[in-house]
Amino acid sequence: MAATYVSTEPRSTVSMFDAYATDFLGGLRARWMQYRAYRRTLAELRGLPKRTLDDLNFDRGDLAGAVHREVYGH
């Protein structure tokens, strides 16, 4: 049977902070990318003529809500 090594040293607070910072920054970046997708999509749809929006079955007043549901999922 092979011996296993178990460290008795406490976890480094630096590594825990690094993990927290990485998770935080990753989440922040993901939210920023969602926001950018929302703004870009909304701007593109607002730039379409009314006839095209009618063909897509969209009303100008519903654009923000529809894009929000599509990008953020709620």
C-alpha cells in the first residue's frame, strides 16, 4: 500500500484570496459581456425599420423586454 501525504499546515490565505478574486473577476467579466450583448442587440433592433420589426413580430415598445429576456434569461 502506498503512503499518502497529508499536509498539516493551514491553508494559505493568499491562495484563498486568489481563488475568491478569480471567481469575482470572472463573474464580473461574464456580467459585463451580457450587458454588452444586451446593449448591442437592442441598438441593432432599434435601428431596424418598422416594417422589418413588424415582419419579426416585434413592437418598438417591447424590444427592451424581449432582448432582456433573451440575453439574461428571465
